[in-house]
Amino acid sequence: MCPTLADNSDKARIDERIQHLAERLAREHDRLPPGLVHRMVRAARTRFTQARIVNYVPVFVERTVRAHLDLTTGADERSFKPGTGNAARAYSLSEWARLAAHRLLAVPLPRRWAHTQGVARRADEVGYLFPSDEREVLLAAAWLHDIGYAPALTCTGFHPLDGARFLVRSGVPDRICALVARHTGAAAVAELCGLSGELVTFPDERGAVRDGLWFCDMTTGPDGGPVSYAERLAEIRARRGPDDPVVRALAVNGAERAAAVCRTEQLLQRNESRAGNRVRFSGSCSGIAYDT
């Protein structure tokens, strides 16, 4: 039978089929963080909201979601078959983020993957500064912050935006998508690239977790080792060259980057009596003015 134009009863039936699809995929991938598959299905569904012929929409949604699941987790991460005796626990969001970043970056971009691992280690080191739920957000964002460099995700060529858009489609909570989109002075770079309007949908929360992510990125070198803020700036300039938008944007966002690093270092200093020597940092605030 040929597909037909949808009336209200058709739409209700399609919605029911998609709801059943979401439940089935969630069961198949029950190790993923709670709600992630359902959000992924909803994101895929929005791509077809204007379809005049809807009978095939559930098929298209399923194909879209399965492609995302295989890209980020792989078929081997589906739930174990009943009766095998395995009862693997579900991933936390940060664990899923690590798995997704590994699958997308490790093989095509090993140096970027090394940097990502270093940023995540840094986030884990400073995570004691935050309540557990905020620590989870920071760690997930650290794993995902450079995911937009993955060749499979490149669209605009501006990695914060490409990564954030992919994460929206993958059902990742809006806050983490925004942290990725706005990380480490991305707004100034977007302005130079003519992409400011594209970034508007991702708000900059300007809080301690956001500062912590910027701190972790700006105190980790391209090979994943810890560096000072000054060393990181020098490395960025040397590696990218003066005409690169990231380098040109430093004239606009350099003070903002420094301020985020300084606020995090001051937070570390205020907590050093409780933390002992768990975290070593460079003291980048010396001689740098910033807003409080």
C-alpha cells in the first residue's frame, strides 16, 4: 500500500509507533544513561515534523537513532541477552561521554583524543570542588568538549558548534550541549567565522562548572599533559599561526579565558586545606586582572 497524507488518526498512530520504538531501543541499549535513548528518539522525530506523508517516519527515525547509537557506542554495547547471567550496570552520563569520545576521536584523531583524555583527567582532579551532580556535568563536558573535531561530525568546520549539534541529536542534556558549544571562548571565534547566530541557541551559563571546563582545557597540552596557562597560550599561537581565527580571537577573549582560569584557581586555593596536594596548578592569576 502506498503511503498516504496524514490525518489526526494517522498522526496518533505514528506517535504511538514511535513511542514503542523508543521503548524497544531503550531496552536494547539498557546500559546507556537513563532517558538518553528516549531523548535521542525525540530529537530524531523533530527532523520529520513537517513531513506530509508520515507512514515511513518511524522507519526513518529508527534508522537515524540506530546510526547515532552505533556511532557513539557500537553494537557491542547493547544489552546482554537474557539468561546469560550477565547483569552489567548502566553507564553514567560521563561514562557514555568517554565511550562516545573514544569511538569518534581515538582512531582518526589520536592526538586530539590524547588531549581529550588529559582534559578529562584534569576535570576528575578538580571535581572534588563541586557537588556530585555538578561534577558529573563537568566530567561529561570534558570528555565531549572537542568531539566536534571528529571527521564524522564535521559540518560547519567550527568544532564547538558541530559537536554541540551532534550532542543535541544524541539526546544529551541541553546544559552539556551548551557547555560544549561555548567552551573556552568559542563565542569570539564564532563571531570571526560568521557563526554567532548559530551559537545563540546555546546559552553561556557563566558559572563555576563552565569556568572549570575552561580551566581544564587551558591547562592541558595537545598531547594530554598538564601545562600552565601561559604555556598553553604560547602553544596555541605557535601551532595555529597568527591568521587562525582562534588566535585572532585571543584579542577579544583572552581576558575572559584568563578570568575563568583564575576563578577556578582561586577556588582551588580556598579549598587547598581540605584537598591537600591533590591538585597542582600554575598560579596563572598572578598579574592578571579579571572580573569577579
